[in-house]
Amino acid sequence: MKIYGVAILAGCFLIGHILGDFLGHLLHMNGNLGGVGFAMLLLILLNDYFKRKHILKPETESGMLFWSSMYIPVVVAMSASQNVKAALSGGWVALLVGVFATVACFLLVPLVIKYAKSKTQY
């Protein structure tokens, strides 16, 4: 059922929020660091795992697909409401984490392309 897709998304969001709060507490910052990103990564990994194991029913998969596609605009809206000035005045950690994450993404693009090409060749 489509509701299971929503339940899986909600579970991923809650786990991501908890991980983000834990990371913020661990780095002595008052806030959630990367909770939405953790949730999105967990959702992608669970979706891939469920597809490989053929666990999902088509209705559940369609619910996950719908909410996965809706998740990115929600994340953008949530990010737009964050107070960047307060994050930067809280220390250089926020800036360093942002730069590190951006550089890591740029460095991982060739690896992802290589992996995708190897999976599509027969």
C-alpha cells in the first residue's frame, strides 16, 4: 500500500533527525547537523535494498517513489528557512562541514559515473 511508502519515509526522517541531533550534540553545536541528508541517504539505501530483495509490493514502491520525489522540494524549503547568519556566527565548523561536503560530492561524481556505467554494461 502507498501508506507503507509514507511510513518508510517517516521512519527515515525520524532516524535522520535523531542522527543529526546527535551529531550536533557531539560537535557542541546547538542544532541538527545533516539530519535531512541522513534521512535522504537512508531512504535511498533502503529503497535500493528493498528492490534488490524484491520485498516491496508495487503499491508500496509507488508510494516510496512518490514521496521520494516530493522529498527534495521539501528539503529545499526547509533549508531556505534556516538562519545561515546564526550558523556562521556559531563557529567555523558549519562552514568547514559545508565545504567538506561539497568537495566530497564533487570528488565522488566520477566514481558514481563509473559505477553506473559498469552496472549498465552487460
